[in-house]
Amino acid sequence: MNTLAVVVIVVAVVLVVLAGLSIRVVFQYQRGVLFRLGRVVSVREPGLNFIIPVIDDLKRVSMRIVTMPIQSQGIITRDNVSVDISAVAYFRVFDAQKSVVVIENVYAAIDQIAQTTLRKVVGQHTLDQTLSETDAINADIRTILDTTTLEWGVEVTLVELKDIQLPDGMKRAMARQAEAEREKRAKIIAAEGESLAAAALGDASDTMMAHPLALQLRNLQTLVELGVDKNTTVVFPAPLMSAISDIGGFFAREAAAVSTTTQPAATPIHAPADIRNGIPLTGAIDATA
């Protein structure tokens, strides 16, 4: 009886161990590549899977998108400028069997080929193109990576340049160039403004030359503006003084013309016969005496 109990217990333990060894759980984001005696038998789907202990081997492969940073490295551009560039790549496994059978370590392989591809693509562009055409560079790197990784059952979904470090001397040169460009634009805008102002002043001068009184009134307006500033000394140029005199004469003539039209004509007074042109006649003086 004791022997039978021991046998039952041993068999039960063996069955439990075999059941534990034969049960495999594959998660939703995984696929299981089943090897039997070293050969690929099938690819198992997510869920509870049973295998033959010792004979079968199940390799789980993640199908999620993986983020892989591409470490910074020194790259010489086409115009012989040394820059340090880092990037990031996003990829996912779409064929679990190929990713296990075709290549030994798919993650390390993608890391290495991404670094070499980054160096190759950036080296074909100048520094200005590298800074301004990042989208085109990203697309070129992704296309080259896809050409290789598709054979491994891996798809590169996105590549982005993350950081571009320039030498200090190049940074200073670019800062000087940007400052010179800003000064250039400012001078161009100022020159355009002066050109428009000169054209407007030319039109105004033509108008004032056609109407001299308008020019004189403008001078008086300038004097009024000077008076607002509370200056203790105001210098009147000679042409301005003559202009003021002309304006005063103009208004005086206008007032005289108005008064002449409103007053009656004066009666002429004739001098006595013995006075002509304010000179007394000699004969008249003698007779009186």
C-alpha cells in the first residue's frame, strides 16, 4: 500500500511537471516561433499553446513598434564640415519567423546599419542642406534601411534626425552671417523708405513751387511747431523773414482793396489860383504889399 501510494505521488508529480513544461502563453503583442528538433514547425498565435517538452522550443517575438536611438557620431558633410548627429529609428517585426531564422540579433543589426546609413546619407549633403532638408534626409535613410531590413522580416516605420551639433567656430560664423543678413534687410527697408519719402517730397515740392503762398504758410506752420517745444531761442532765416513780409503785404493789399470798394469817392479840392503846385506867385505877393 505504501509502495502504491508512492508510485501514484511520483506519477502525479511527473505529470504536473510535464504539464508545466508543455504549456506556453503567448501575449497579444507576441508571436511564437515553434522549433521541433531544430526545425521550424509553425508560428503560434497569441493565447495558450502546448508544446512537447524537451523536443519543442518556442521563441516569442514581440510585434510592437520598437524605438531605437542612434547614438551621436561625427560625420563629415559634402562641403567638409564636421558635425555630430544623432537620430532615432522606429521599426517593427512583421514576420516573426524571418526575424528569428534569417538574422541572429535583429536589434543589434538594425542599430549598426542605421549608424552606417546615417553617415552615408548625411555625407552626400552639404551643411546647409543637412540643416534645411531634414525631411528628405529622413526619407532617404528610411528607404535604404527598408531595403535591407525587409529581408529580416522587419519594417522601419520612421527615422528622425534628433540633434545636430556644430563646431563652435561654425556656430560663431553662422551667427555673424545671420546678423549680417538682418542688417542687410534693415538697410534695404530703410533705403526703400527713403526712396518713397523722397518721391513724396518731390511731389510736394512741385505743388509748393506752383503755389508760393502754400510754401510760405508751411514755413509759418513750422514756426508754430517750434513754439510748442518751449524753446527760448528761435532762429529765423532771412528767406523766412521775407516770406513773412510778403504774406503781411499780401494781407495788407487784400484789406486795402476791401476798404476801397466800401468807401465813397473823395471830392477833389482845387488849390487857389494864386498857388500852383504849392509855390506862391510872385506877382500876387507884391500886390498885397
